[in-house]
Amino acid sequence: MQSGDTVAAIVMPILFILVTTVIVLPWILKARERFKAHETLRYLIDKGQTPPPELLAGLIEQPKPRRPGERDLRASVVWLSIAIGISSLGASIAWVSDPGTNNWIIAPGIGAFPASIGIGYLILWILNRRQQVA
């Protein structure tokens, strides 16, 4: 096994675990918080007490007022960042593992898929801005 293969075998699982943690952890924490609020509400109702209005208001999610198209811009930035990350990580791993070949060209090709999605969201954001101005 070459040293580049060892680096790839170590870096890729760590990267996968980190990305999964960053995406899933906020979701789990929010679900746990809502579960605790529901348990508190159930306990208060079982004891015959009226729940405080703050608790009830916290259970009802109010939609955050956003400008139309803001979500498209955010999605575009996220997808383009993913594309840059895939391309640079894959190219650097391929370059380190076998610097004499052109294997590093494959990674930007794989990164083109999320990049095209990000560009699509960016186009939608631009079109929505033009419609708002007109």
C-alpha cells in the first residue's frame, strides 16, 4: 500500500464523519428540545395544570420572514461550496497518491454535479430578483 492510499483511507472516513456530524447534530438537538417540551406539556396536563403560554408559543414554529429568493442564494452558496470542496479534496488526494498521472482531473468532474445545481439556484435567484424589481 502506498502512502497516498493510506492518506486517502484515513482522510475520507474522517471527512465523512465530520460532514455527517455537522449536518445531523443540529437536527438531533432541535428534535430533543421539542421532545422535552412535549414531555413537559404532557406532564402539566396530566397534573391538571394549565401550561404557560410561553411553552405553547415555543411549540408552534413561526415562519421566519424572509425575502423571496433568499433561500435560492443560500442553496447556491452551499452547493457551490460543496463542489469546491469535492474538487479540491479529490484532486489533492489524487495528486498526493500518484503525482505523475492525470488522475487529479477526475475530482473536478465529480464536483461538476453539485456545481451545476449551485449554478441553477444562482440563476433562479437572479431571475427572482429581476421579477421583484420589475
